[in-house]
Amino acid sequence: MELFSLPTVLFLFLLSFYLSVYFLLPKPPKTPPPPPKGFNCYLVIGHLPGFLHNRHRFLDWTTEVLGRSPNNTAVFRRPNADGVLTANPLVVEHMLKTNFENYPKGIHFLSILGDFLGQGIFNADGENWKHQRKTASYEFNTKSLRSFVMESVKSEVEVRLIPILHRAAAASGTTNRILDMQDVLERFAFDNICKVAFNVDPGCLGGDATTGTEFMQAFEEAATLSSGRFFYAVPFCLQNQEVLQPRLRTQRFRRHCGCTRRWRSTPRLQVVPQRRRVPDGTTLKKGWFLTYSSYAMGRMESIWGKDCCEFKPEKWLENGVCRQEMPFRFPAFHAGPRICLGREMAYIQMKSIAAAVVERFELDVLNRGECPEHTLSLTIRMKGGLPVLVKEKN
């Protein structure tokens, strides 16, 4: 009897040949799996692990996720806080204008910022908001207020800002030449807003820089504490009145804080009162939040093209004239019925400072090749400030 039949020998030969080819020949590199099109979701805890891992770079993390999402919209889940985050202009318009009445601020938003901003125009909903908005709109559109803003800005530039820059430029060869322009401009803005809103000059950029500086610091601390509530891993209705109120109660303007410079940059979070679908097809359930990221929207290729992250001021020019963008594509001042009433005042300040400073000084930014880190608050700030060397132009 034969030990191996012909079919058996043939089978063993083919098996040996296959194994030799499989193990000895070089293999092509494995293609890594594509990144997920939204936030990585886990059973029960949702997106909490990703949130905790990227908490220190929350803005860049959410921008990356929204950028690779098909509609620049993503569902975000964590314990006791489900919702939708978007950078889609169609959804922003739906939320802020087309269906404005269907997206109130809600109790959760008030529980986060109520200690800080009270029942003022920024936190209000419904008839309360309409009444406050109508009153504020009238005041902001008066000719006398616009004239007062212009005079206030002009005085702050000439009497305080320019002398500070002159002194910094004159201190050649010393560390006094280095200025934190972020701090200088924040003090400039705070002085102007207090003068316009309260007819009080806190003197943060000049004067004796005592009482005004204390109030400004209290305001910043309260803003930081309040904004931190948006980023707690498991959100609760926190009772921090014993922290916030004593810091502000001793100051003169506690009940007017909501009228100041936070309008533009506080997180835009709306609560969904009932199940509905937004224009890009995303479904929201009752009680979910809907919010947009203006930071991410400024970095979306789908909105601004391939060069969206490059600094090209000329992109805003058409035939030598500044092109006005739709606020739903560029929501730096919000949009719709809640659009920022102080946007013209902000432009007056920015243009006045730019015109006065660029004409007389050169500002050399230190570490200009590095991308600054962000400090999360109700307004985005640069960690470590903006140190510059000041030189006078000949």
C-alpha cells in the first residue's frame, strides 16, 4: 500500500508553496482605519473619555471633529448632557433666525450664568428678553450715544494708550519695553465700556488703577468660574453663589455686569423644547442642547476654502471695498434677533486703536512663530498674554 497517494502529495506541495509565499514575501503596509466621522462614543458614558482627554484643547478638538463630519455637525453625548454641536451655517441660521422662537436659552443656561449675569438681557427669554432688547436697541441707536462712544475712545487712546506705548518705547534696553498687549487692550475695553454703560471711569489703563483694577479682576474671576461650569465632566446645577457674589457685591456695578463685554463670546447654547430635525438632517431630541462653535466655523474649509487657516486680510476685499459676510457664516457677533448690539462700538474701538498705533509704533510680537495656547473663559484669551516689543517709528 502506498504511503502517500498522488492527490495527497499534490495537496501537501500546494500547501507548502502557499505558506512559503504568505510568510516570506514582503507584505504591503496596512492602511490605517479612517478617523471616525464624529465623536468616539462609548456605552453609558458616551463621549466623556474623549472630552476628558481633550479638555485642555477643547476648541481644537471639536474643530477637528466637526471638520471631518459630513455636514460639519456632530452629536455630543456625556452623562446628563446630550446635544448637538455644529459649524454649519444652515443650522446656525435655522437656530438663530428661522426658528428663533423654538430655541430658548432655557433653565440649564440660566443655572450656569445666573449668578454672574442675573436676569439681564443675555440670560432672558420670551417677553422678558423682548422688553429688554427693545429698550437696549433704542439706546444703542441714539446719535448721542454714538458721539459719546467716539469721544470716550478718542480720549482713552490719546490720554492713556499712546503715552503707555511711548514710555515702553523709550525704555530701550530694559525689560520694561516688553508689554502684554492683551492686558493693555482688555483694560482699554473695560474702561470704555464702564464709561459708556455706567458713566464711571474705573481707570484700569491709567489713573490711580486701584478700585477699577479690583473690579476688573473680580469680573474676570467671576467670568472664569462661570465659564468653567460649561466644561465640568458631569454637569450639575452648581451652587457657587458664595464664591461669585461676595466678589462682586463689594463692587459698585454688580447688577450691570451682564451689559458689558461678554456679549460676543459667551457660549451660544440653546435648549431644544421638543424633538425636531435641523436643515442638515440631524435629529435633536427633547431636552438636548444645540450650540455652534464660532471658533470652528472660522476654520472650516467648507466655508472659507482650502486656505481657511492662512492669514489673508485681502480675502475680505472686493474692488477695494470690505465685503460684508453673512452673520451665519461669520457669527463673531452672533446673528438673528440676538445679534450683538455693541458690535459697532467694538469696531470703533478696534479701528481707532489700529489707526493710532500703526501710524506711530512698531509692535514686534515675541515668539511669533509659535501658536499661542488658549485659556477657556467666556471670552477666548491667550495663555501667557501677548508680549510685544514697542518701537517708535521715525
